[in-house]
Amino acid sequence: MGDAGHPHKAAPVHGRAMRAYRGVMAATAFIAAMLFAGMAVLVCVDVVLRNTGITSIAWSVEVTEYMLMISAFLAAPWLVFANDHIRVDILVRGLTGKARWWCDFAQNIICLAVCGVLAGQSIYSMLDSAAQGGMVFKVLIFPDWWMAVPMVISFVLLTIEFIRRLALDFTHTQKVA
């Protein structure tokens, strides 16, 4: 769907806070992209080393799994911010004006509620895991709560993004009215 007239796509970025916010969002995208690139390199190197009989990288599968999880969580806020996320918009495409605004508004409210609950739960889970002192014992050994950090970052940023989108919805309504 072309989003040229969509208020979230055309939103101007003003002020120091918005530039910083955009920088944080771009950083999550950059880190996710680097993790995807790192996964590709790691898998290729491991396959070549194994097939040539040189060696095998014992930790490559485990690290690739972690990289995939982290990159998926870090890419999500950027994709929503850039309006490049997957959207099922078959119903909304046919709407115009107020009806489309209400659908966007309802979607943003629902996403805000879901991301807010998941942000709170992931923070609680991370703090609980840190308090219990659990460890992950695989090839790599590290504190269990580290696995929750990408989720906390992602859901907190997604919550902020949906608040921003709701503010843009109302700003856009003021301009249209």
C-alpha cells in the first residue's frame, strides 16, 4: 500500500528530542541489520569449515539463535517507526476520511495496549530473573535475565512509538478539521 498520504509516514521530525528518538530508532535498525549480516557470515564460515574438515565452530548455532532473536526484537520498533511493518489493510484501503482515521486510531490504541502490557511484563520478568540469579548453561554461560533485555528495549520503544502515533493522529485531525 502506498502511504504517501498516511499521517505517520509524512510526519516531520522536529526538535532535539525527536532527532534523538529517530537516532535511537535508527540505531535499533542498524544493530539488527549488523546482527543479520553477522548471522550470514557466521553460518557460512561454519559450513565452509565443517565441509572442508578443518573444524566446527561449536558455539555458532547457539549464537545464531540469540542473534536471530535479538535482531527480530530490535528491528520491530524501527519497522513500525518507518511504517514498513506488515499491515493487513485490505479493509482500510477502501476507507477514506474519518472512517480511515478511526481505523488507524483503533489500531494504534490496541497496539499501544498490547505493547504496554508486554513492556511491563518483560520488565517484570527481567527483574525477577535477575533477582533469582538464574543462569543459562549451554555452550555459552551467562545470566538468564540477559535474554529479556532485547524484549524490554523492543516493547518499551514500541509503546513509545504507538503513543507518538496517537499524538500524530490527533495532530493530523486538527489539520484536516
